[in-house]
Amino acid sequence: MHKRLRWENSTGGRARSRLVALLLIALAGAGIVFAVIGSADQTTPVVRISAAPTARVPDAPRLEPTPPPGLEPTPPPGLQPTPPQGLQPTPPRDTRGSVDVATASVSPAAGVPIPRSYFGLSIEYWDLPLLAQRPGTFVRVLDLLRVSDDGALVVRIGGDSAGHTLWRSHVKLDVGRLFVLTPRWFAELRAITATARLRLLLDLNLAAGSPAMAAAVTQEALATLPARSILALEIGNEPDFDHHDQHDQLGEPAVLADSRVRTAREWMAYGADRYAAAFRSYAAALARTAPRIPVAGPELGNPVDDLGYLTRLLERDRRTLGLVTVHRYPYSACARRSTAAWPTIARVLSSAGASGLARSVQPAARIARAAGLPFRLTEVDSVTCGGRPGVSDTFATALWAPDALFSLLADGIGGANVHVRQGTFNEAFAITSSGLSPRPLLYGLLAFVRTLSDGRELLPTVVDAPAHDNLRVWTVRTYGDYLHVIALDKGPHAVRLALALPARGAATVELLTAPSVRAEHGTTLAGQTLNAAGRWTGRLSSRVLRPGRDGYVLRLRAYSAALVNVKTSL
């Protein structure tokens, strides 16, 4: 383009003109077109600058301005933008950390039927006098943990105490940690069982080697407890584990009047064959006392490595066995720190702690199904061996419990009893003379029960969370055609979760939260806490959630859970 320049004739003007010329030459090299116009009497040139024509290039992506953290605009329900196919939305920033984006789609296909009395508890024999200090409070806790329209709450009584529990008429000498049953103990159990409408699993003492004593305990139970309250009689507790402690107390000195307690050498040689033989002798004695009550076993402590106990029992006593029972904990406070079984919060919240737990009992469950027998996990918790402080007593267990129990249900496990042994780090609650002391685990169990209540089936739910490994979503369809959804954020980032549900109406949302994942106190469910009397305190907090273009959109805090309830259109 031709450039017209008119300059002043003064010496200073010529110097300035040379500088301007150099500047214009440099700008021309950068692809800028200019014109300098003026008149003879002007002292300063006027410069017009325009872009030179260039070849057309594709438009660059438009860059939207990013609002300051915490001030992102939230579209009203129904107006959320849908990202183009193949493009993932950029997660909004969060003042407490990054926010992940996830979706969960619920399929209307047939799900897993929910067995009656699926959920239950497990306590020790010596726990009952402690819990009976405040029987009204204990019954209220049991009522809260009963799944509505699901039959009776199943409470198993046994565990470590089973091998140390004796019936008074068979005791020669009371020593050590032995626990002697009395008519008063049975009277306390009768009152609680009748009021709370329980079904019981009684774990009988196998370590004592006395089928006669087992029959005597059963006879007293039948005479004292409400009719048809005994669901099954279990023979032994974890016979595949070492029982030297029980030998030391039962055999040195011998405290039973009518049994031959095994020596330490015999315990070392104890295995599947000897358990099957003992099971047969116990079952024969119980058949004479309670012929209509099923006999359960083998109560394995390690159903992964010790399946031989179950297969041998089925080979010898298939007709006698009425219920297959095992125990399972994903982690142990007695494990070495260097092993994968050592409990940490991260491990409790990992998939290994929930879905891995369910997979580990599948071999035993398949054997039971092949034999045509029901299967129940009669003792389960996140950490065995009393639990580990700073892990088993934290909010992490509240997030673990619903995920683990639904994982077991999804894998076809017929029932699960969470062990709530008193006086340990892994207890769900404690009841003393002062009343109830709820632990975070109890709130997690209550969240599970609310989700499962009135449940007909567990629907298939597909979660797409590319950046979030610890997001879990479970959906229950109820008999009243409602959907109960629980979304568990078990990770350190908040989540924007879009739920694609077969529903159209407004949903209600309740939150399960705590001050932190390590918190031992301050857990709330729907804004409420349990007081010492076992009653809810605080204002019930829930909100209405309406669907939009992305479905039902939740924003979950890191380490929290949301319970969603909505009428289904199925």
C-alpha cells in the first residue's frame, strides 16, 4: 500500500521524521498497514493503523471468562447446559478443594431381590448385661436399626465369648474370663427379644467339647425365650482359628463337670475332619432337644483359606446343616503394619474394603448355593481384633458401612450381621449407666437402613466418575414404587453428581456428614444426632431437589453421603 508522508522542514522536524520513519518500517514488517496524514502547518503527524489483509485461518476456540472461586453462577433447575458430545465439562472450582464431575444412571431392568431380614447385628454373650443396664435405650436403638417391611431384626449372640460361656449347672469351677449363663441372663434376653421383636442366632460353646451342655443351654432358651424367636443354633465360633486361650481356661484346671477338654496338642492338630465329627455329635444332641430349629455352621473365621471346613461338613452332614455361616473382616488390628491387612482410613474407604470384602466371601456363598442352603455372614465389620483407634472409631466407618453392606447384597449374600461388641474401638455404640454413646459407625448403619427400608430390589446403577475412584451410588426400589438412592463420596474431593433416575417429580435429600473423615464426634444424619436416651435431637434438615436437563444434580462434599428419595415413574 502506498504511504504518503508530509514532513516539516525544520531541523527538529527532520530528526523526528527519521525516528517516525524507522518506527513505521518496523511496524510494516509486523504486518501493520498505516497512513500518516496531516497538513503543512501541523506540528505533529496523525497516524492511522489498520490490520493488513491475511489468509483466513480457522477460528480459535472461544475462551470464556472464569469467575472468581466460590462465585460460579448456578443455572436454575432445568437450565443446566448440556456439553457437546465428546466434550467433558470443566469442573467448577471449590473453595475447599477441587470438584469432580460424575454421573450415575439407574437402569429400570430387574435388579437383585432383597431377602427378608437381610440386615442384623451381632453381640457377645457378656455384652447383654451391659446393654440391659438401659433396656429402653437399647430397644430404641434396635428399633432404629430395624429395616421397615423387612421382617424381624436378626441378632446373633456369640463371637469370642461363645468359647468362654458355660451353663451354670455344668460348671465345677469359675476361673479367668469364663462367663456363666444364669436364669437372670435369659430373663433379660427374653424381655429385650419380646419388646424389640427379634430373631436370634445362638452360638454354642464348641471349645468346651460338651454336647450335653449345648443341649442344656438350648433347653433353657426354649423354656424362657418367646416362641419361635430362635432362628438357628450355631455350633462353634471360628473353629479354623487357634483356640489355645480357651484351652488354657477350660482345661487348666478343668472347669466342666461332663466333658473332656482337648489338650494343647489336640488343638494344634484340630482341622476340618475333627470339626465335622464334633458338629455331628452336637447336632445329634440338639436334635433331641430342639428338632425344629436349624443347626448352623461352620462359622469360619477365614472363609478364603479354610473352605475345606465347609466342603468336609457338607460331605458328612449335608442333611443336618441348615444354614451356612462365616465371618469376614477386610482388615485386622492384629496384623503387621507392613501387610495389606493393616487398617488405615484410606484402606477402609477403598474398594477393597467394600466390594473386595464381598468378593472374598463369594466362594463360600457359591458352595452353599450349590448345596441348596442359605448363606449368612454372621459377623462382619471393617476391622477385627477390637479395631484400631483413629480408624475404627472415625467417620470413615460411617461411609464404609453402607457401601460394604450393599456390596454384599449385590453379590447375592443372603444376610449380614454387623458385630457391635462393647468396649472396643470398632463398636457402633456403647450403652452404659449414663445412656447411649453413639459412634460414627452407628450413623452409617442408620443411613443404610433408611435406604434399604421397604426395599423390593437393588437396581443396577452405573457410575461414571473418571476422576473419582471412591464415589459409590446404590439404588433401592421400594414396594411403594419409590427410589431410595444413597450416594457416598469416600474421597477427598467434592463431587457434582448428576443422577439419571427413572423419575420426574421432586426428590428429598438428606445428608450424612461430619467435621472431617477422622472425626470421632459430630456426625449428623439429616442434621440430627442421637442423645443419651437414643432419641433424635436437633432440627430435621432436608431439601427438595427438582430434576433438570442433567437429571437430579447433587453437590456432595468430600467425605460425605446423600440420601435421595423420589417417586419412580417405572
